[in-house]
Amino acid sequence: MTATDRSIELINAAAQAAADKLAHDIIAYDVSDVLSITDAFLLASAPSDRQVKSIVDEIEERLSKDLGAKPVRREGDREARWVLLDYVDIVVHVQHSEERVFYALERLWKDCPEIDLPEDAKATRGKAAAHAEATAGGQDGELL
């Protein structure tokens, strides 16, 4: 079994929305062969709580407006360190960079096929490491 066309459409729209809000390291996995509850996961991160919230808001707005999709559940919004949007067909994880490194969800899903994403989303790979180098010694994502 592979992710449905609808799931791929949702993943691509969410990935583009995240890229538009300058998310880091956007990646998506087709988890349909190993999970029966969803088709795909999208992972993205940001260096500050405020940016995590902004990315989540943009994804939610874009999927609602463009594709008529609303999440059935939204978790982690209060702290904005790891926000999960559950659309049933897909699950979106937007994490603060520190949580992304600590929990390393990519390790859990590395055996699942990656979903090809829009070029803007692919271009975000490695941005977290570059940002960390640029802000060494800064606080909460502030550039020095």
C-alpha cells in the first residue's frame, strides 16, 4: 500500500506552506505500509517557538483555504515546541530545532520511503545546521 493521491496533495501543500514560512529541514515519509492510521508524516522545524507557531498557522490556513482540509486534532500549541496537526490522511509535526534533534523522528521512519516534495521544501535541508552555526552563542534563534 502506498500513500493516496490526496495524502500526497496534502503533504505537498503543507510542505510548501512550511517552506514559505522559512521552516528548516522539511521532509516527508510514506508510512502507509507500517501504520494503518495515516498515510504520511511531514516533519519540519524552526529555531524559535514563535516561528513554530507561525509555520503551523500557515499550514493550517493553506490546507483549509486551498484544499478544504481541517485537522481533526491539534496538539502542543500552548508551548509551541512540538505542534502536531492530525489530518487523518497525514500527520504534520513542526518542532523547535532542539526537540527535532532530541527526538530524531527521522530515525524512527528512516526505513519508510521519502515523499518527493516541492523544490522550495527540498531547499530547506540542512538549514537548521547552518542556522545553528550562524547563531552560535545567541539565544532562541537570535542572530549575532
